[in-house]
Amino acid sequence: MRVLGIVLIIAGVLMLVFRGLNFQTEKTIVDAGPLQINKKENRQIGWPGYAGGVAAIAGVVLVIAAEKRKP
């Protein structure tokens, strides 16, 4: 449970720092022998800012709970 908490803390902090991911995809529109037409599209995956905070807080709670369970 402690490892999951640490992973959630790291993921939450990264989500707060980076508000989304941008990447580019390339589609082949026409491929007729030597003639090839490609289209590049910019894509974005975004998440709300509070999601990172919630993940980080959940990670802290899991780490604290794991420490309290230790005999």
C-alpha cells in the first residue's frame, strides 16, 4: 500500500506541473505508388488541475495509513 501511495504522490505532482500532453499523429490520406499524401494532426490530452491534487492527497493518505499499520 505504501508503494501505491508513493506512485500516486508522484503522479499527482506531475499532473499538477503538466496540465496535459500534446502529441502529433500522421495519417496517410493517399498512397498511390510514388504519390503519397500525409496529414499531420496535433492531439491533446488534458485533465483538470484538481485531479493532480486529489491524486497527491490520496497518495499521502495511503502512505500515512501504511505507516500506522506497521507493528
